[in-house]
Amino acid sequence: MKKKTGVLILYAILSIYALITLIPFIWALSASFKTLEEIVSGTVNIIPKHFTLDNYKQIFVEQKLFPRWMCNSLFIAVVGTALNLLFNSMAGYALARLSFPGKKSLFIIILAVLMIPGQVTMIPNFLILKELGWLNTYQGMIVPGMVNATFIFMMRQFFINFPKELEEAAELDGLSKFGTFFKIVLPLAKPALAAQTIFVFMGFWNDFMKPLIVMSDENMFTLTLGLNTFKGQYISYWNYIMAASMVFTLPILLIYAFFNKYFIKGISFTGGK
């Protein structure tokens, strides 16, 4: 009886927390269909008094650069995530399975990188990109972030617990190290790759500071910078900002919905099929 009561209390707390978390999102969704006058009037109502689709029409039709900003964000996030999945996984596997000079020192350096705040590297990154001529370019956004020390460490921990018997069987069948990695190990690493995909994609997609430093041409803006253009010195168009925010949120929801099933499987992953 006590256990059942405890479970009910836990569910009640989680339900309240979920509701508190959802309220701002629901209000933003509602505000995306309101006029600016209704939003700034101060009335708190979930259902719009004057329902309108003009906000979405404005950002997609009147704001000519919005589709370009969205394509920029998608391209940077997708390519950056793909490169992270490849290089972080390869580095993690090398640290977990291969023996080479300086392996321990390299791993210590990677752990040290985790302790350095990103703000410390902003100016050096800007100066390097300026010297390379990569300001206002896609490579300026993608290349500096195509590896991530956090996920190199995560993949190393995953591969350390990966069953060696599968790799040994692959080697007996004549597969090289690269063949074993790409044909056996990587396909079975879907849970870790799914978790990495979600977090890395969100990192690229939500990033504001890096595009702010690298991009100055409006044609190269990402959505995070584009949203900022709806805010002026004397007036902020919150109706357009809310509509754009809903469009901005959609890819994250789709990524999470698609990869979540693999992420959950990772809890009970055993390495066998």
C-alpha cells in the first residue's frame, strides 16, 4: 500500500512539473496566432481572441530571407552533426580499443578540454577564422565544431563496454579494423549515436553566439540570428517572433521523436542481436 501511494505521489509531482514546463510552450504557440496588439495588451488567454495566420504569412512570404535562414540552419546542423557522429565515434573507438604512443596523454588532454569554458575560446576562434578567410562561410560554422570532446569521451565509454567477441569474430572472417568498425561496431552503436545526434543537432541548431561572431551578412544568418532581427530598439514584433519560434522548434521535435526509440533501447543494450 505504501509503495502504491509513493508511486501515485511521484506521478503527481511529475505531472505538475510537466504542466509547468508545457505552459510557456502552449502560450508561445497560442501567441503565434495572435495579433501584436493582443499580445502586448497584458491579457493572459490561451485561446486567441482574433485568430490569424498573418504572422506565419509575414515570416514566410513578406520576410524574404526567412527561408534562407532556415536552410542555413538546417545545412549547418545536419552537416555538423554528421561530421560529429563520424569523427567522435572514430576517436572514441581508437581510445577504447587501439594501442598507440601517447594514448593516455591524449585522453587526458581531451578531458582537460572539457573543463575549458567556451567563452574563453571565442576570440581565438574568431582570429583564426579571420586569418583563414572563413568569416561569413559555412565552413566557419561547421569545421570548428565538427568534433566534440564530450562525445568523444561518451563514445569511448560506450566502446569500452562493447563485447570484444563480436570484433574478434569479424577479424576471423577477414575484416580489417576499418571494416570491423564500419560494418560491425558502428551499426550496433545506434543507441549511443542516437543520443549523440540529439544533443549535437540541438547544439548546432540552438547556437546563437557562434553565428553572431562568424556571420555578419544577412544572407548567411541562421534562424537564431534571424529571430533577433524582429526585435527593434523601440518595438519588438512578438507575434512574428512567436511564429518563427514555433517553426524553429519543429526540427528539434522531429529529431527527438525519430531518434528517441534508439535512445531508449540503449538502456538495455547488450551488444547482441
